[in-house]
Amino acid sequence: MMELPPAAHRVETTAVEFGLKIEIRIMPASTRTAVEAAEAVGAEVGQIVKSLIFKGKDSGKPYLLLVSGTNRVNENQVARHLGEGIDRPDADFVREATGFAIGGIPPLGFATPLRTWMDEDLLQYETVWAAAGTPNAVFSVDPEALRAAVGAHAIKVT
């Protein structure tokens, strides 16, 4: 078995702590985008979990949105759920908030817990695929189990 990179190992450790049974797969090619990830694992693009960080316009707090690979975030729609407007932050803010680089951000494994919302469209699938801390590491998981483990609120993001 291949040794996991430190970032992927952190994701695996956190998943176990949250009671999720996952197996991280290191892919030979990039899984940085939803389309690349879907091709790599043989899934529909909608089954790919995009872990997106937004920054509260008033609070400056990071928010994590777990979004289906086929959907784009309607920032006004999401802002109603958060109680404040949101902006797309720069890469430095994302790394500071998560400890991970853009392109490999997982839905869990952060040093500081993040307030999290999940795209309700992910819940239609039996299995979804998420990044595991690096641009070529992924894992599959039951979306409802993931939602419960990270304490995400299911919302419509489009």
C-alpha cells in the first residue's frame, strides 16, 4: 500500500475520528477539477464534491460549501442561509482557513472546524467523491454520512 502524503493522511485520520470508513485513492492524474475527478474515478460530475471556501463580507469568517460538481454557487441564495453576503477569497485566505491548497481541499480535516453547508443535490447519490487533501487524492463516501459527520446543513446552492 502506498504511503499517503501528509495532507491526505490528515484527512484519513479525521475521517476515522468522525466515524467515517474511507479509503483514500491516489490517482495517477490530477483530480483538481470536478470533470477531472469524475473521469478519474468513473463517476458522474454531479457526484464530485467541490469543497469551496467563501469569506463572510461582514464577519470575515470562512464558510465551507460542499457543492455538487455540476452546480455553480448562487452567492445571493447562499447568503440568505448564512445571514451575510459572501465573497470568493484569495488562495492565501483559503490555505489559512483550511490548511490545504486550492485544488485539493477536502470536506474535513481542518485544524479549526468550519461552519459547513452541503448542496442538497449531493444527497441524491448513493456515493460521492471528495478531494483528500492533495490535487490527486480522492475518497468516496455516502453523502448523508459525510453531511452528518461534518455537521453540514443541507441547502439549495443554485
